[in-house]
Amino acid sequence: MLLINCPYCGERDQSEFSNGGEAHVARPKNPELVSDREWSEYVFIRANPKGIFYERWVHTHGCKKWFNAVRNTSTDEILKIYKLGEEPPTLKDFKNTPKTPSGEPKVGSGNFAVKKL
Ligand SMILES: [Zn+2]
């Protein structure tokens, strides 16, 4: 069971929350001036790192408020939670956090024991 510490309600079960994807994706200031390609990249293209990731969460079955979290996607450890509008922590704040649990590459499953026939 994963517990998430809502900044408004406190610690609750993960089942009460919904992930809103990558945080800090800025909407173009003049959407009518951007190309279709730039707009589609804003709407659809997101980082999908294996390791530390800034994401948005909403307490769907609680206060219904949005907040940001820094999560290690390879270990599922939530490293920091902060309210919208607060300054996000820098990656230097997490320099001692292993990017992956056992040092496997940044991309891929890391399962190199399976040999192709
Ligand atoms: Zn809440």
C-alpha cells in the first residue's frame, strides 16, 4: 500500500488520488501564434523518465485539490510534495537518491538476463 501525504488532508491511501501527469508544463502564452506542431507537442508530448519526475496529483476522493509531487518512478518513492504555486525543489535536493533501485540503465526494463533465442 502506497501512502500519499496530501498537503491539505495528511496521509491517505493512494487509491484516493489520481495522477495528473507531468508537472510544470507551461501553456504557450499566445496559443494562436504557435504552429500546429508546437501546439501538439504542448498537448501530447511529455517526459517519461525512469527516475526522478515532477508530477501533478489530485486528491480525487478527498479534498479534490491539486498539488505537485517529486517521485522516483523506478522505486515509486515520493520524495517531496508541495502545493501549486510553491517553488519546486531542484534536482540537487535529491542527489543522494538512487535513480534506479539496482543501478540499471535509465531506460528500458533493465532485465538483461533474458537471452534472445
Ligand atoms: Zn486532500
